[in-house]
Amino acid sequence: MKIEVFFSPAGVDELSMRGRNVVIIDVLRASSTICNALNSGAREVIPTPDIENATKIASNLSGDSRLLGGERQGKKIDGFDLGNSPLEYTPEKVGGKTIIFTTTNGAGAIYKCRYASMALVGTFVNVSSIVQTIVGIGGTWTILCAGRQGSFSVEDVTCAGMIISKVQAAAEVETDDAGLTAVILYKNFKRSILGMLRRSEHGKYLTSIGFSKDLKFCAAIDSIPVVPAVDGVGIKLRHSLAEASAKTSQTS
């Protein structure tokens, strides 16, 4: 197997991602929010890079079937139903709803991967489910870190390193220099993922604007064992290999 890592979406466009198998990571907080939204019963999450496009998509959907979610500078966008705190995305609020979702970093990174052969949304809360899927499919994978406004973010790259390390425990993996750097970061921080988030630039910013509880949620490894996958214009749950195997054994 081969895994390459991009530290940010800078220089990445839709054509460069076409045909690839990709995992998009935005630890703080889009990936975690998407996982929780889908696990809470949302029908799908439609990522879009800008507010104008989000409101346009929403205007074409029935008001009782959709919600607008997202942030700018970490805070809920005026007129939107939800922000980007995963704690907001409860079954009572999002069950059965389509969520049109725009964030500063993660939503745009996911949008760039809409023509990928397979595009999965990964983070600490679903890391083992993502690893299991990668190992089961094999081949070449790209990990795209959302970063922060086009720059490196320690939390996304550390998560990429965790994914690579876990895949390496199950299969032979060739990686690039960025992947090697990610693994080194993960080995340095793996004893305290929450501590790393609290020390990260974006973690400190989120704490300063009142979202310290989100850091604890986003650091909870394997707390939401789902595999969100881009399916057309939206993101939906993809059954993990373990679930598929269990269903097969139940029916045989």
C-alpha cells in the first residue's frame, strides 16, 4: 500500500483529486461535526465552500427538511441554524435532516475532493473505522489535511500520522516525507491527544471563544465508529467493513 499526505489544501484542486482514494481530515472541527451529525441521524451533509452557495442550495430544499450549519472565525454564521460545534448536532436537532454545511477550512477541503474515486471524512473520533476501510480496500491513498486558512495545523497532521501508524500495523505501507513527518508528530503526541489539541493554535483560539468542550469531544478516539463518505454532492454514512461482515454472517 501507499499513503501520501498533503498538509493543507493549498495548491490542491478538483482535477488533482480526481480518481484518487482520499481521506479528508479537519479535527477542529468539521470532521468531528460531520461524524456526529450522521451518527445522530442526519440524512446527509452537503459541504460547500461559501455562504452564498450554501444559502442557494438551502433555498431549493423544503424548509422542514434541511438545516444550515457552519461557521466563520469559529462562530455560527448569522441566520444559520447551527454552528460548527459537534455538540450541537444532536438527534433531536438533526435527525432526518439534510445539512448544508460551510466552514472556514474543512468544508472547502471536502468540496475539492468531490470528483475523487472515494472520499472519506476522518478524524480521531472515527480513526479505527477509517483505518479498517483503508486496509480493506488497499491500493494508494491520499490524506488531505484541511489545515487552517491554507496553512499547516498540528492537529490534522497528527491525526494523519495516527491513521498511517494504524494502517502500518496491519499492512506494509510506503509513505512520503509528509507522511513520515505525520507519523513522528503522532508518536510525540499520542500519550495526550487532548493536551495536543489544547496547545494547538486553533485549539487555543476555540477555547478563547468558549468552545473548550469541543476539544474534549474531538479528542475522544473511536467514540463515533462511522465512515462518512462523499456520495454525489453530499456526505453519507458508508457501512464499515465490520458492519458489512456482521450483516453477511447474520443472513448466512
